[in-house]
Amino acid sequence: MKQSSVTVQNIEAAFAGESMANIKYRYFAEVCRRHGDEESAKVFEDTAAQEVQHAFGHLDLLYPKDQLDPARCLELAIQGETYEYTEMYPNFRHLAEQERNDAAVQEFDEQIAESKEHAQRFQNTLEKAAKRFAALAGVEKRHAERYAANLQRVKQA
């Protein structure tokens, strides 16, 4: 989909809303359970599970599965995590600092560090996958050459 499209922006906003609802409802379920209200906790958990399905529907539009492979998924994850630690959280941190909200500053510092770790982990996984695929390509090439040689031998017999 075209990234500048209003529809794409709306789908991204809907995805964010559904994702936020999922996490919020799971959090509310914990609060209810802590207060001994298992029935309300279950209602929140059941609804949270439905919110995930809604979010997946939006992702299917944003990132069609037939256009993804593991490498592209890793690249997208690296981009997202890098954005978080280079732009998003530093900007949030700056504003929290201006408001003297020390708890938020500390939270954003932690998120910056974790986002760097996540990006590096995804990068390491991508590099390992590339090596695996390169090794497999070599093996497949040797198999293909062997099959071609055997085919030639059979045709000459």
C-alpha cells in the first residue's frame, strides 16, 4: 500500500488502537484479579483476545503475508526499533524532562536501551539467516550440479 495514503494512515491508527486496547484490557484483567474479581478479569481477557484478531486484520492490509518473508520481517522490525531509540523515545524523554516528570524520563531511558537491544537482536538474527541461506544456496547448487551430471550420464547411456 502507498505509505502516504490517508487510508493507510487510518489503518495504522486502527492497528495502534486495537493493540493498545489489547494491552490495556490485559492490564485491567490483572487489576481485577488482584482485587479478587475473576469474572471481570475473564471478560477483559476474552475481549483482549478479540482485539488482537482485529489488529491482525489491520496488519494483513498493511503487510500482506504474500509480500513478506523472514528477512523482510526482520528488516521491518529493525526499522521500527531503530526509530524508537533514535527518534520516538528521545523526543518523549525531552518533553518529559521539560515537564520534570522524572518517572517518565526514567521509563523512556529504559525503553531507549531496550529498543537498542531489540534492534541489535533482530540484526543479529538477520545476519545469521543470511549466512544460513547462503550456505543452503551452495548446497543446493552442488545438488543441482550433481543431478545435471547424472542426467547427462543417463542420456549418454
